[in-house]
Amino acid sequence: MSNRADIEGGALDALRARIPGHSAVADVADVFSLLGDPSRLRLLLALLEGEQCVSDLAEVTEHSESAVSHALKLLRAHRIVAVRREGRRAFYRLDDPHVRMLLDLAISHTAHSHMEHPERGSAAGAAS
């Protein structure tokens, strides 16, 4: 019995060692929270195509320039997007290739996976 406990304990210790600390996990959760908001996600998906100005992002996402600027400010604070200024205009781009990779993987995942959304009701599932 003690041999099994040693094996299980060793495996659990190895598993614990592979899981990042609480602070790192909280940081990862923050990134997913930022990416999980549909409005911000639409902005980021538009930025996959390259650098965009705030007015174009507002038009393509059907939000006000103020709302887009606010979302971009939050994304910029977390180094997800970067800004380049040209006079009074601000142009945003993805700031980290890892974010592009996460978005590409998420798009790929949803393209080949049947998503069940019980919280959206049966009509949403039937439309996909």
C-alpha cells in the first residue's frame, strides 16, 4: 500500500509542479477574460487583418468610436494591442504573436467542433 501511495504521491507532485503558481494562473485567466468578451473579440478579429484606425474598427464592429477606444485602451493596458499615432488618428495592431495564435486556434477549433450552447436555447444550436 505504501508503494502505491508513493507512486500516486510522486505523480501528484509532478502534476503540481507543472501547474503555474496562483499569480500566473490569474494572469492567464485575465487574458482569457479579455478575449472572451464578444465586443473585444470582434475588434481583435478585425485586427488579424492588420493595423486599423479607430473609426474603421468602430464601423466594422458596429460600435461607437468611444466604445471602441475604451475597449482598445483596456487591451493596450494588457499589451494585447499596440497603438501608432498619426496626427489625431490612432492606428491599432495586435501587439503579440501569441494573441494571433490564440485567435487562430480558437477560430480553427470552432470551425471543426460542434458547439453545444445550452444557455442559448435550442434555436442557436439548430442554426449552426
